Amino acid sequence: MTVALKVEDLSKTFALKKPLFGAAPPGVRAVRPMSVEVQRGETLGIVGESGCGKSTLARMLVGLLEPSTGRIEIAGKALDNADPAAFGRLIQYVFQDPISSLNPRKTIRQIMEAPLRLLYGMNREARDKRIAEIFDSVNLRHEFLHRYPHEFSGGQAQRIGIARALAAAPEIIVLDEPVSALDVSVQAQVLNLLGRLREEFDLTYLFISHDLAVVEAVSDRVVVLYFGSVVEVGNAKTIFNSPRHPYTRLLAESAPVVGRPLTAPEQKGTELPDPLNPPPGCAFAGRCPKATDICRREDPALRRMGEDQFAACHHPIEA
Amino acid sequence: MSAFLKLLFRNRLAAMGAVVLGAILLLVLVTPLLPLPDPNVTDTSQRFLRPFEAAGHLLGTDHLGRDLLARLLYGTRLSLAVGFAAAVIAAFFGSAIGIVAGYFGRRTDNIIMRGVDMLMAFPYILLALAIVAALGPGLLNALIAVAAVNIPFFARNIRGITVGLAAREFVDAAKLSGKGHLRIILTEVLPNVLPVIVIAMSTTVGWMILETAGLSFLGLGSQPPVADLGSMLGEARAALITAPHTSVVPGLMIFLIVMSINLLGDGVRDALDPRLKSGALSRPRSMTRVDRKGPVREAAQKGLLDLQALETQFHVGARVYRAVGGVDLHVKKGECLGIIGESGSGKSVTALSVMGLVASPPGVITAGAVRYDGHDLLSSGYREMRQRRGENVAYIFQDPLATLHPLYKVEDQLAEAIQSHHRVSDGEARERSLELLRAVRIPNPESRLKNYPHEMSGGMRQRVGIAMALANDPDVIIADEPTTALDVTVQAQILALLDDLRRERGLAIVFITHDFGVVAQLCDRVAVMYAGRIVEEGPTKAVLDAPAHPYTKRLIACVPELGGGQRELAAIPGLPPSVDDLPPGCAFAPRCHKARDACAQGEIPLDGTPPRAVRCLYPEEAV
């Protein structure tokens, strides 16, 4: 297997406004230095709650946001210029809100043609042929090309978004909550389509979602983020059944499941730490039942905990 | 385009403005063809002729004996041309500055907009005078001055719109399609701000004509002998008393032009503004309109709150959307009823209809009854309904940030909810607020009372939302997707809280959701909605274990469940029908693999042995 995407020490700190007097505050660390590798043809799921940095990470990967530190390698080549067009041919993005990712004043044909013309310089004939091929792959009717985005339902619009990403013929597609705005019956259609396209076009996916069940259903491996850092990485089959990090377990137990009685795994009204004033040590320590002094002092590093599972915890859950 | 014109001319005043302006434009366009005397030829023997006094001088003559009608028409031509030119120039440069500032943001935005602010700090007439003073008098320079003075107006307006657009996802998508900044500005941003530019222009042209006339009046615009409306007024000023017609004629023309342009401009703005178009700014009634044909059949009360054959429709133009098409439901004291369905299935409209909260227009309740403890809520007046809202039935909504007022402290909002129903002192209301926050398990309730909604996390805000619903000890709480916007760990806490409250206080809860996991954990009974009707109903466990309606069965199969591993998911092909065009018979038939001819004919009843019922001819399970 070859490595499709390699990320080393990638981080993003948003600078805060310097006050009139005094030094500038340290800034908000949306993503702390993280390293991730994705194999070709693999689907890497990224889960985490709001504010964990998953969208910031995704936007850095596709070049929409410049990283503060670190490097991104796609298929062995480093991408260090922040030119989205250079990224565009290698990595594409499917947005959460399908309707707002399509310009309301353009026809679907105009939207589909842009990447073909600008990234590949195709002439009209080649473009028409390619668009027809892609539309067949994503089950969209050809007469849709003359319509405007507001005429489509969420599921159709998301398929158009996927078709646009495919038009750039990328190696990797970052899917940022691609089904969370869709109804469940339509969600399944889109997820199955994504699975089929991965085989057909030999794609690598980064699938970002807050829905553990969806992530588990589509992913090979899963990364769990908390407060801007990777807290656990593991095989999708096992990570939620035998989590090593207490946060992963909390997530898995919080998801409502048919047939499990209602329990709040956390009775306290616990909240995320304040990003402007992050606590020292492990960010999860304040909510963690197993936290001890070392957790509040030292930030745990990601350690191997089993065959293909890694967790950043001083007191991991025993398997 | 034709829809735009239709909308525009529905506005009578705008239509009038368009007619007047059209007539004036037509007149000045054909002026050179009319048999008029030369407007600049003086004839002092014929000075100050009154209107209709002499043949050949229909509107009389001015102080140099020049024909007023000719001067008026040529002057109007010039004034209109200068006004429009100034508007176009100001719109072009102002919009360009605004788009660049808004699109690039940060430092570019800061530098440009502070410059614009400085320009705006001068009184506009002073600025215009200064520009003319520097460039020298003349119509062209007056035009430049008027345009320059109006640039900040366009720049600020367009920048505001562009900032919003630049953060939209389609701009990111365009970047990934390989578009550069210039291309994005021209092909993605500009088409979206164009309507705003047109609106801004249509509302400022009249103003610019006035400003140009003002400069000409002061002798800084058009130079003699050439006439424009302002200079005509200026020259006539000396004879205002002796020959009033020389100033009344151009004055009247200025009035007509500016009034017609402003009326038309307002009309254009209203017709182009999408918010005004959708009627969102028209004030809804305080209660949903009830328009029931015929009397409501009497029925025995089954629970604390009963819905009986409730029908709610939206009347938009000629279309009728049957959002709720005859729903029967009941909820008992201490019971939790789940209503599950996809978007557009009518579950929220059903819930809002109970207390008459569906916006009217366009919503109308056309049939059925809502019985609370034997009393039909829909036949009560506004006063009574208002008394019952919150007191008998309270709501919890999806987005607590949108339901809490951003400018008031939590304490004030809770106190208001209490005091609008009960005469209690401020101190007592505060005590009760504190109790409520404790009841919903907010840590440090004393300090939280002083918080504004934006200072709290989503989970805390939803707890405040629940506290508000509890403020007047209601018997029924309708919760419309209260946890959809929350993270899973927070969702678990909120669900546990609702469950505790129900047991402690004997509350009846109607819980609307699209999540089977939530229903399974919280609800005693569940009703499944599709296309505005209930297709299946029964105890939660029975329905989830052995769904009878094919829709329920396949919908459950669509939902991935944690612990299932990587897999292909079951999907339902097709889309739910639009409720303004429902198929006859079963609404699910076009997507159903078991559908036969009988499914597409006639009314299918909701049938079964209580507590279960299903609306299907060929159910998966006999109930």
C-alpha cells in the first residue's frame, strides 16, 4: 500500500487581536500539532464534537487555510504553497451544506465546467463528455445541467457537490459532514454512492462527522479529536467497542442506540475547556473520571496500545 | 424578469412613478424632434411672458426672453443625463471599492474602509463644494463632485454584502475549482451583489439629480447660456415674486422627477429584495387562522392533550400545501409521545398548530380540533390562547440561540416568562428563576442568572430553554428536535434531564425527532409521520421491534447503528412527495417495493388493535 496523504506536525493557531496596550495574547490553538497518515484507497474517519478542530483541519488539508506549522504531503509530494488550484487537482472538498456550496446564480453546467476548464484546460467537447460520464456515475439526470441550485433537494444538491469534486479527478476527497444536513433515507443513498465511487475511481477519503454510527459504517480507520488534538486512532471495527481513551468511551456511550436504556454517562454539566485559557496537561482531565495529578500537569503523547490502536492517555482503559 | 415586473407593478405607487418617469423620459428623448425655438436665443423684448400668453411660447419666457418650454426640456435632458451618469460612476467605483474591501478583508478592508470613513466625515455639500472649487465650475466637474460624494454610500453597502458572500462555501468551492481572486470576484461574487447595486442605484439617482441641481443653483454646475434645472432655478430666483412662473416651472419638474424616481426606486427595492418577496417582513397574526368548514365531530378525551383529525395547510398564491393532513394523536399525563419523521413530513407544523403558533399568513388550520382537558383550543380567542401558552402547554425549540433574546440576561428572560402569567414581585420572580435553573441542573445557578445567552454553551442554553418551558408549571411540553443542534455527549445529558423531569413532575412530553435512537430511549409511544399523515403508531418497543408499515421498516434499516461495522446501508430510493402535489392513495406507494394498484386508489385508513395502528393495505406485520 502506498501513502496517499501524510501530515506532519500540522497545527493552526488563530492570532488574537493585539490590545492597544500590552503584548498580544497567545492566540487560539484550533489544531495542535498532529501527524496523520492515510493509505491509498483508505477511508479515514475523523470524529469529534463541535470545537474540536475537525473543520479547521479539513480546510488546511485542501489549502483553504494556511497552516501555522507542519507540512502536508500528497502521494509523496510536499504541498507547501497555499495555491488552492495546485491543491485542487490532488485533493477536493465536499461541503456540509450542499445548497450553500453551489452559487445560486449559476447553472449546474457552469458549476461543473469550472474545474474542468481551469484545472485541466479542457475544450468544450471534452468537457461535455467528461460531465456526462460523471453525471452517470453519481446517478444524476443530464437535464439537471441547465437548472439552478435552488431547484434541487438536499440529496440531489449533495450529489452535485460530489460530482463537482469528482470533476477535478483528485486522489483524495475530504468529506466534511457530507450527510449531516440530509434526511436518513437520503443519507443512506449518498453514503452508498460514496462507497461505490471510492472503488470506481480509486479514491481516498477523509470522512469528517460527528455521528459515530455513520463514521463506523464507512471508515477503515478512525481518528478521534478532542480540543484540537488527536486523542485516539484505531481500527473502525474495534475503536468504539474497545476504546482506550476515556473520551472515546464517553462518545460511544452517549450515542443514542435502540435497545439501550437512557443513561447520561456524565451527570455533571461538563463543558469544553476555554480555548482562550487552555488548561495545562490533558485537555480532557476536567471531565475524566480517571484523572489524577499527572493528567493536570503533563499533556499525554499518543502511544501504541495494541495492534493498530493509539491513544493519548496517562491512564488508558484496559482492553 | 416577468415575475419581477409583475411584482413591481402590483405596487401602485411604483407603477405611478414608472408612468410619470417614462413620460418624462419619452418627452426629453424626442425633444430635438419637436418644433421648439432655440433654448439659448435671447429676445429681451419678449421677457417674462406668462404661460399661454403668447403663441409660440407655451410656458412663457424667462428674464432674457428665452422660451421656457424649450429650456425646460433641454434642461431636464441635461439634468437627467448628469444625474444618471453620476449614479453609474458612483455605483461603479463605490461597488468596486466595496467588493475589494469585503472580499479580501483584514488589512485591505481596514485601510480602504477607514479612508471611506474619512470621506464620510465631511458634510457632503461641503465636500462637493471643495471638489468643485478645486476643479473649477462646470457641469462635468459638478458631475464628478456628486459622484465622488456618493461613492462611500455604495462602498459601505456593497462591502457589507460581500463580506457575507466571501465567507460562503461556494466561494471556497470556486477556489478549489482553480479560480483566482479576480475570476472569483467577477464570476462568483459580482452576480450575487448586482441586485444590491441596482437597488442602491435606484434609490440614489433622485438624490444625485437633486445634488447636481443644487450645485448648478449655486452657479457651480452648468454655465450660461446652457440650461439645466438647477441653473434655471438659480436664474429665476431674482424674479421669484414678479414672475413666479419662471421658478415654478423648473421646480415642478424637479419635484416630478425626484418623486417618480424615488417611488419607482422603492418599488424596485421591494420587488428585488428576497426577504420582502417571500413575505417574511409582513407581520404574522398573533394566532394561526382557523377556518374550519363545518362543525367538529364530538369525541371522547383520550388523554390530557388530544389532536383530532387536525389539518393545517399553507396557502401560497394559488398553491395549497397540505402540511398536516388529518392527524389524530393523544398524550397522557406523565407519558412521552415521540413523533418521528423526515424533514417536510409535517411533524413540526403539527406541533406548532396545537397552540396556534403556525405563521398566518400563509398557514391556516382547515379542519380538526385540539382538545386540552375537554376544551377545544382552536375555538378559543387570542386572549385565552395567550393565557394557555406556557401555562398549559409549553414549547422547547431546536435552536436555543435563536429562541433566547440575545440582549437580555437569562434572569430577565425567565422572570418575564413568569411575570407575564403571574403577578409576582421581582424578588419572587428571581427566586423562582433560580429554582428553575437548579431544576434543570445548571451548575452555579446564581452566577448563570447574570449571563447573556451568548456567554453559555449550546447545552447550557438548551437547559435555559427547558427552564423557560417549565417556568409556569405546564402540564404538556412539546419539544421540537431539542437536541438536534447539540453534541452527542450533551444530547445524552439533556435527554436524561427531560426524562427525570417527566417522572418528577408528571409532565406529558411530545418529543419530535428524526432519530430512532432518541425515540427508543425516551418515548413510551411513537407515531411515524410521512407526507403530513401518521402512517404508524404504537408502543415504542413494539414499533421498533416489529414495524408494520413498510416505510417505518425501511427507515429503521437506513439508520446506521453503532457496533455494526463497515457496511452497505439500506436506502429508500426516490424522495418524499411534495405536499402540494400528493399522489392519490398511499403517499409512500411510489417508493414502496410492495405497492400494488390498490395502494394508489382511495383513502387508506389508520387501522389496527389499540394501542397499535398502521395505515397500509399490505402491512409487514398484522397489528
